[in-house]
Amino acid sequence: MDLMKEELERQVAASLEAQPKLLPFIAELLADVDALGSSPGAVVNLLRSLGLPGAMILDVGCGKGAISVNVARELGWHAHGVDAFQPFIDHATQTASENGVASLCEFTCDDMRKVVRSGKSYDVVIYAAHGPLLDAVPCVDLLRMCVRAGGYIVIDDGFLRENVDSVPDGYRSYRRHAETIIQMTAHGDRLIREDVYSAEERNTIDGQTTASIRARAEVLAARHPEAAPMFLEYIQNQERECQILLDIHVPATWILQRQDRR
């Protein structure tokens, strides 16, 4: 395996909170989970408010394509979804066809960092449920590179609770609300909408997701007993992450409008 592919696989595994050796089993472990941490219905409602008939969106790290397919079906927009995990891209392509929106959706297996630097100007770029916003500023640096002037950046993530004193490793890129907003708008882009959600509500959804994964893991463990400890570790990590996020994190979705300084 070449070094570039190996590094990309490590990044894919990290984005899924998994070890690289678990990747061959990920598609089955997540077979019952389509949205992978985001809420396609909520994102569609946000986008609907923009009033952009015929818009072209880039769904960065699209996973199984749930957001892209819903946007195409509900709004009639064109969607380009990019993810580095081929089984997710295959699933997304099939889902688009099953929903009658194959002509509106394009799914590409690629490194999303390369795609956002491609120079193509979309009306909207969506960055949903990918964990801490890097350092927010470099994240927005990259996202706004692929959006036309006046276009929109949708970020579905969250911020630290105000009363949090200690942040575990892996979550230290999160900032409190005020600092998060300052970082996201560092280029002068306009924050036009912010939706803040109940952490408990999101935790309920995460709990349902974890239960689905656990059921799949038990089936896999019976079929591959030598890998059972790896499946158990993955489930434990998922449950641990849900608890950490419940303790420290406030889920939120933001829409920024790109403003180019003169």
C-alpha cells in the first residue's frame, strides 16, 4: 500500500473513531446508520430558508450521502458528495438511485481536502458531524475556498459548555460559544443563522445509533470470534464518546455567508 493511501485510510478510520484494521467491517457495523451523526431533515430545513433554486452544493465528508440525497429530493438542488471511504460512496450512489435523484447527485471517493482546493465554486458547502472544528479558522479557510462570493458555508458541530473546566484529549479543539463564533467569522463572513440543540436530545439519537452498532457488532463477533475484542472496543469507544459529548458539548448548526473583503 502506498504511503498516501495508507495515510488516507488512517484518516478515514480516525473520522469514524476506529482503528484502521476495523475498516473492512465498518460498512456492516454501520449498516443501520444512514446519517452518521447529522440530521438531514434539519439541514434541509436550514437550506430551504436560503431560497436558492437550482443550487449546487458540496457535501464534504458526505458519508452515506444522507444529506445530499435529501437535499436533491426535497429541494431539487444538485449535490456533489465527497468521502474517502468507497463503501459509503457506493451506498450513497445506490440510495440516490432508489430515491429517483441519481441525475441530481454525484458521489466521489476522494480526499476532501483536495476537493475543497479544486477551485470549483459551489453555492453551498456542507461540513456536517466531523468532530471538533480543527482550529475553526483553518477549517473555514478550506471550506470558503470552494464557495462562490456570497455563497454559504453550513457547519454542523457544536461548542463547549460554559461550565466545563477539563476537556479530554481529542476534544481540545472545541471552544466556548463566543470564541467559536469569533473563529468562524475571522474572515469577515456573515453569520446569518445559528440553531442550538439540546445535548440530551442529541444524546438520545446517539444512544439509538450505538444500540444499532452494538447489535451488528454482536453478529460480527459470532462470525469472527478472533476479532470480537476489536468490535467490543469500538462499541465501548462509541459509548464513551457519547458520554463525553453529553458532558462537555452543546450541538449547534451555523450558516455563514461568504463576504469578500475589498
